[in-house]
Amino acid sequence: MQSADIPQVWRAEPDEAETVAQLLVSFRDHLGLDWPSDNAFLAGVEKLLDDPSTDFLLGAPHADAAPAGVVQLRYRWAVWRAGPDCLLEDLYVTPEARRVGLGRALLDAAIARARERDARRIELDAAETNTAGLALYHAAGFTDGAYEGGRSLFLRMRLDGR
């Protein structure tokens, strides 16, 4: 494989907010959702690109390709880790860019970026039915094992009525 054929990943800059937002809108559409609006995604991405506790990574299938994948990382201080934790909030690759290693390249870059930021742990949640995503995460070393045994579960409660 030539270096031009290797997936490329980089940290998104503020001038790439529209690209990040478009990929997140594609993810929303892939999930069969119709909310938040396209404009809300763009406003949110612009706000988060200015937030030092957030990183967006963009990825392309090869050096000459347009961005076709995105990762959102959020950082917070963890008392139980005595250091920062990283939440991998979103990882999405467009259907036409799948099966070329872009998802794995984005995941590897996310892990590397979390380490650069001295995160002690990286977490994510994935739907049980997302077999391709779960296979990717497990192959990279993610586990659902809880520190006190059993499975670790990510629970949530909606406060906005949506």
C-alpha cells in the first residue's frame, strides 16, 4: 500500500467547522433522526471547537480524498482516576468510505490524542446492535468489564423530553 492510499487523520481546525458539522449531520441521518437541525449542529461544532475540553478529528480514506469520517472527544477531570478521562462521544465514517481502514485510523488517532492529553481512561457507548462498531472497539482493546466485576453499563436519563 502506498502512503497516498493510507487513511489520513488530523485534528479539526476552526475553519473546518462546516465539514465537521456536515459529517455529524450525515451521522444523524444514518441514525434515522431528524433533530438537531443542520444549523444547530454547525453552531454546536463552532462552539466546541473553541472549547479546550473538546477535540474533533477528521479523517479521509487517502491523501487525495475529502474528509469522510469524524470523531468527537470530550475531556473531564476524573476524581477516581486522579487525572483526566476522555469520552469518545462520536465516531462516524460515511458509507462510501467504509472498509478501507478509516474507522480504525480514526479510533487509533483518538486513543493517541487522549494519551497526548494525559487521559487515564477513554470511554464510549455503542448500541448493542452496532456489531461492526463493537467489533472495531473490541479489536482495539475496549471492554465492557466493570472494575468490580460483571459488565459495565452506560445509563442515561433524558431531561429535555426528546
